[in-house]
Amino acid sequence: MCKADNDVWYMPTLKPDGTKHCGCILVHTDDILCLSMDPKSILDYLDQCFLLKPESRGPQRTYIGANIGRHSFNDEPEVYCWSMGSQTYVKGAVRNVEAYIRELGWN
């Protein structure tokens, strides 16, 4: 567990080639983001303790309203990084404000 944030969990693991790797689980209310070489085994374990929705398994698309993406590099396709963006969150916020403005008759 991270000393600065109880909702961030780190765990030392090994990659398939034997090199050291640090897995990470982020938890926010009912949203879990698992970054690991083998996220399925971690989620299987968590599913024994908590009810996880079957449709929530698989490549992560969003986490707490942020878009999640996995990107590789042209010169090193086996190396990738994760990114977070706010496009879906911002679109939803704008949609809510527009609906509220219409409700007030300010359009």
C-alpha cells in the first residue's frame, strides 16, 4: 500500500522474462484500475472477495471518468505507456451544463 494514498496498492512482481516489475492497483469507490503484467490473476483474486462485474474485465477504457489509452512507440513496439485523458468527462460535463441552461430557459 502507498503510504501517501490508501487507495493505491503496489506489488513487486516478475515479468515473464524474469525481470522485476511493479504492479499497481488504483481504487476509487467502485472503480478499480489494475496495471500489471498479469491483471487477470489479480482480478480473479479480488473477485473472490468482492463482486466484480464480468463486463468490467478486459482492456481498461475509463477510470473515474478519464479515458485510458495504451500507446506504443514506433522505434520500440514492445515498449508501451499508459495515458489518461479527459475527453469523455468534459463532453459529459458540457452536456449537463447545456441541459441545465435549456431547463432554465437561458438558451
